[in-house]
Amino acid sequence: MPECWSFDLGKVNYAEALNLQRGLVSLRQKEKLPEILLFVEHNNVITFGRAGREANLLSDEDSLRQAGVEVFYIERGGDVTYHGPGQLLAYPLFDLNHWGNDLHLFLRDLEEVIIRTLAEYKLNAERIRGLTGVWVEGKKVAAIGVAVKKWITLHGFALNVNTDLSYFRFIHPCGIADRPVTSMQELLGTEVNLKEVAEVAQDKFSKVFELNIKGRAIEFLHQLVSTEAMSNR
């Protein structure tokens, strides 16, 4: 069973988390680390993937700036999405060589992690054929978008836990105009402990991907990246 180090980063600026992912992917490509799983919560941002279309952004830059929303253009697949407080981001930096180099299977397994996580809260989540992500009662509760660099994955999924859904008014989420979004809080009628959801999701990652997951301290993570940066000077 492959070893995986898990880090709960708490609330982190999106740009910082993006740079951290890229640094860790570089280390993974050099076979200096086992599988890595990051859990994080972000500030208000809108991200465009490689398939992103400006037509799916429904607001101008001034309105976004006034709402405190930053915009990023990144290397993941998919269209446009929103990240913000109350949303759980899971970033698996996995070597797809361990899973048959099958990106399609990897995406389905990420969906399975989310579906099993929601089942622990008595929520009946499902896939919709032809679409990537997870849905409850026809509403999207989790978005997925990944990139692959030399068979190492980055980015991952965003699960709406206590998310302020009003921010989705700025976009057509994932380029889909005719399907609403939802959150665990909306579905359950009460606020949900984000850290607890991360712990449940970690357990589901271990089962779906058959990993031996060990939680590590955040300080250890930053030390790894800093040491690598120094060695590259």
C-alpha cells in the first residue's frame, strides 16, 4: 500500500497554495517524496482552467475587485470556478504511474471520494453522465479540475461545505449555465465543521486509492519546499 503524507493547511492565500503545489510536484517528479495530499481553504478567487471561456465570467473586473475576488488563469483542466471561505479544497499530488496512467479513472476516483464523504452525512450524492463533478438533488456540490505534469497530478476538487453560494453569481460554474450549485450547509440546514469534513475525506482517500495516509505538520511541508528552493540556487 503506497505511503501518502497528508497536510491540513487551513486557510491559505490561493497564490501561495498554487506555488506550494508546483514546488511539491517538482519534488515528486524527482522521486523525493511519497504521495502528497493537501487540504486547504482559500480566500475569494475565481480560477480559469485550460478550457475556460471569458463568456462564462458574468462580471467585470471592477465589480470583482469591489467584492474582494481575485482572478487566476491556471493549468488545470476545465472551465471557470469559484473558491472561497467555507469550501474544502483537496489537492492530491499523486503519481498516476501507480494507477495505470489513467486520468479518466483518477477523476472518477476523486468523485468517489466525495460521494463517500457526503454519504457519512446522509447525503445521497451522484455523478451525472457526461459531466465531471458531484451532485445532490440535481445541484452541483463539488467541482473537479486537475492538471498532470510528467504523470504527477496537481489541483483536485472543491467541495462546498459552508460556502457563500452568492459568489457563484459572477460565473457560469464550470461553464454550465443551467444547473444550480449547492453546499452541505444548504442541504443539511446547518453549518458543518470543515476540519471534520477534511478528516472524513482523508479516510475516503485512503480507501478509494488504497493508501497508507499519515498526517504531517505544516512546518515540515514548508521546510521541504524551502530546502529544495535553496538547493536549486
